[in-house]
Amino acid sequence: MEYLNRVEIKGTVTHDPKTFSVGDGSVTRLTVRTEEGYRTKGGELRCETTWHNVTAWSSPLNHTEGLRNGTHVHVIGRLRNTRYKAADGTERSFVEIVAQKLSVIPDEEAK
């Protein structure tokens, strides 16, 4: 059986990304907002917003320089579930996208 874990999003960076040095490379963590419009049964137009945690390791395919709040990005990657124990001893978890390709969308193409 062949398995597939792939996600692709286009959205807007919501906070200035944070980049950390790790060994000989670096990792950038950012949050990307996506929006999807839909109509309710009553015909009212609504917008659903989702925030995605994205981790991009240094790579020729990941162009993280120049990323800032409001930048439009295209991310292709895989989902990863992470569990950890918080300082207060409680178990916590979160889902992130590990970027295999991250590129900036020019403003004129984002509209």
C-alpha cells in the first residue's frame, strides 16, 4: 500500500516569522492564515478563517528571507502531529505543516 501525507495551502503570513539556527542550518516557524467563503442555509455569505503552524527547514526550495506579516505564500508540505509535556505537567499537542516547498506569491498575483 502506498501512503500519502501531503498538504498545500496558499495564504497570508500573520506574524513576523521566527528563524532559529540548528546545527549547520536553520529552521523558520511561521503562522499562515487561509480563508474560505461559504453561504449559510439562509444565503448569508460567511468566511471561515484557519491558522496553520508552518515549519520550514533551510533548503533551496524554501525561500524564507523577506517573509513578514502580510506576505502571501504558497506552501507544500506534510502534516506532523507533535505531543509534548508542558511546564505545568499537562500533555499538549499541536499539528504543523512541515514545508517541503515554500515560496512567496507576488502581491499582483495574490489578488
